[in-house]
Amino acid sequence: MLKGKKIVIGITGSIAAYKMPLLIRLLVKEEAEIQVIMTPSARDFVTPLTLATLSQRPVLIDGFDSDNGHWNSHVELGRWADVMLIAPASANSLAKMASGIADNFLLTVYLAAKCPVFIAPAMDLDMFHHKTTQSNIETLHSFGNKIIAPKEGELASGLCGAGRLEEPEEILLILKRFFEKKKS
Ligand SMILES: Cc1cc2nc3c(=O)[nH]c(=O)nc-3n(C[C@H](O)[C@H](O)[C@H](O)COP(=O)(O)O)c2cc1C
């Protein structure tokens, strides 16, 4: 079902980024083509080397290399993808996406994307329940983005509540169901 599907995966600065290598591995096993983009902050949570190795492609973080002028086209990538998945989506990136701020490469690709976009928020429960975060998620949903709601459970902070990134196996199923539905 996912064979040959082009998936841009955007990773932001959330502790839940540790789950993404597993999801990428599952997607690659299904023969999907993966392009990972990270926010600069996401590098603190999972290494580009791990993600590049598992996705079999260099990870993109910056829009251009100031040493040699090489630049990555956010427009081309936005058009290349069959689907874009932003997971985990931090409260900060959700706020920027909801208001059209594009001050890093991942956000420029999001704004330029022509394909369906799945967004999986992940954060501590109080950040998640904050009115601003809830309003940003509603706004993003109203734009046609598909929200993968975070789960309730134990959080990295030790607290318990909503904010856990959906499990990789479940995100895989969501993407499979999406392409199945598209086909029929
Ligand atoms: C240990 C640690 C864990 C964090 N986890 C989260 C998280 O799960 N969700 C979130 O929204 N922010 C989290 N943050 C805060 C973000 O990393 C911070 O807001 C950052 O600026 C996000 O940048 P980005 O959206 O550009 O990736 C965490 C910060 C630290 C230090």
C-alpha cells in the first residue's frame, strides 16, 4: 500500500522525537520513500545520522548552505510529496504553522506543500491543554490538515495525561488507511 509513496516527515523539538526512527524504519520496510526534515531544535532530541541512515537519504535542516550557496527547494519538496507528516509537532511549531510563520526550512515546506498534511502534536499535558495550543490545533484542522490526536498516558515529565505522541505502529496504520481510501 505504501510502496513508492513519497512521504516528507517533519520532526520538531519534542522529546517524543525518539519514536521517529522506529516509524521511519516501519515505513521503509513498506518501501515508502522518506525525506526527513528537522527543525534545528529537533537535533537536540534525535540525531540526523540515525534518521538519515534509516530513511536512506540525507536529512534536511537548513534551507541553504551559507558556505557554498547550495539551497534546497521548499517548493519542489512540497510538490514532490504524496503526503507530509509532521510528528512530533511541538507547541511552538504548531503556533507558527497556524499563523503562517516560516522561519525554518520545515515550516517553509509545510507552507508550500500541495499534498495532504498530517500533524501529530506531542507535548506535556499543560502545554497541550493551554487555550493557545488548542486554538492553534483547531485552526490547523480548519485549514484541512489532518490531526493525529495525542494519547493519554505517562508523559516524559513523569506526569500523566494527554500529550503522548501516537505510537509509530498506529501512525503507520493511519497512513496506510489514508492511501487505501484514496485508491478506492
Ligand atoms: C527536555 C525537553 C523536552 C521538550 N519536549 C517538548 C515536547 O514534547 N513538546 C513541545 O511542544 N515542546 C517541548 N520542548 C520545548 C521545545 O523543544 C521548544 O519549544 C523548541 O523551541 C521547539 O522548537 P521547534 O518547534 O522549532 O522544533 C521540550 C524542551 C525540552 C528541554
